[in-house]
Amino acid sequence: MLIRIASGFVLTLIVGAGLLFGGPYLFILTLAISLMGVYELYRVYHIEKSVIGIMGYVFIIGYYVCLWFGRDDFMMLDLAAGLIFIMAGYVVTFPKYKADQALMGFFAMVYVAVMISFIYRIRLLEDGVFYVWLVFICSWIADTCAYFVGVKLGKHKMTPKLSPKKSVEGAIGGILGPMLIGGIYGAIIDNQIVINAPLVFAVACGVGAGISIIGDLAASAIKRDHDVKDYGRLIPGHGGIMDRFDSTIFTAPVVYIVLELFKTF
């Protein structure tokens, strides 16, 4: 437990510094998280060192280069080219790899790299330095709230076959807790931004926390399908990048979407 707490504290400092400073630091951090997460996912499918995997890494870097230069118009071209080259690698090496391995080669690019990139996108928004913390209130704090509520009050299993320890009560706590914290955070900084921060932040955290449950369970389902306990050992006591950022993968784009929707009203 001490190792888990210590490594979690160090990880929080690294991520927190990235969110605070933004710019090149956060860009490099999100790119590194994306590449390491994709590597872990590729390893589950045994393609981490294959031509399929190499193509994935190359076009993830290409996607982030487009993001850095603000060329959203080239991002779709990069993803399309990535799919073509991954499938070309699958064809050239046939029958060494299976179709599901080739599909994961592309899917992981979107599932991990594109979704994680929304952390950087949120930070680029006007007042993004205030918004970007919501991503982790929705995921990491939601996990903590769900755990403690589940331990104290959990009686009804949510997904007994997939994750027997998760309860409906824990899920509710994992949604209401971030909503409360998000609303309080919004009230504290309300006079520094133009939107109704308490309302917007509470809604963003509630929706994001709800979706984070799917992100957590989706990553768990992939592990169970392949009889894997942890995605990696990079973070002592937590596992790999995918074990720690599984819910963040879903919360980042959701927070971005909620913020953009509120800006239109």
C-alpha cells in the first residue's frame, strides 16, 4: 500500500505539473502517455514489435505533429494513412498475424492516442488552465469516491462477471462525488472565467464520471479476454499506463464535448 501511495503521489506530481504549465511539457507528456499506453495494448495482442505496431507508433507521432501545428485538417488524413499502412503490413506478413491483431493496430491509435490528446486540446482552450483539471476529477477522484462508497455501502453488484468488486452504490458515489467536487471547484474560480463555472463543472464532472465507468470496465474486459492481470509494471502498485489511465481515456473527450456544448449556449 505504501508503494502504491508513493508511486501515485509521484504520478500526480508529474501530471499536475503538465496540466499547470501546459505547452510543450503537456504536449510531450500526453504523447508519451499515448505511446506507452498503445505499446501496452499492443503487447496484449503480441504486436508491440511487429510491422503493424511500428506503423501504429509512426502514425500516432504523425497525429500529434498535426495537433502541435494546429492542423486538424491533416489529422484525418494521418489516421486514414495509418489504417492503410497497418493493413498493408498485415497483408505483406500474412499469415503471420491475425485479422484481430491488425484491427487492434488501428483501433489502439484512436482508443488511446486520439482520446488522450483531448487533455492537451482542453488545455489549449481559453481558460483551459482551469478546465483541464476536470478530466482527472472525473476519473481519478471518481475512482476514489467509488471505492470508499462501495466499501461502506456496496450491496448490489454492477457487473458481477466482469468486475465482481464494483457495486451500483459505488458507481453512484463515483458520480456524485466528482459532481460535488467539480461544483465546489467551479465556485472557487467562478469570478475568473466567463461561464457559469459551478454549474458547468458539476455537469461536466457528473457526465465524465459516469462515462469513466465504461472506460474502466472496457479496459478490464480486454484484460479478461486475454487473461492478463495488469497491462504493465511501469507504475508500482498500480500497473501500467492503461491500468491508471483507462478511465481518463474516456473522460478527456467527454469533458471537452461538454465544455464546447456549453460555449454554444
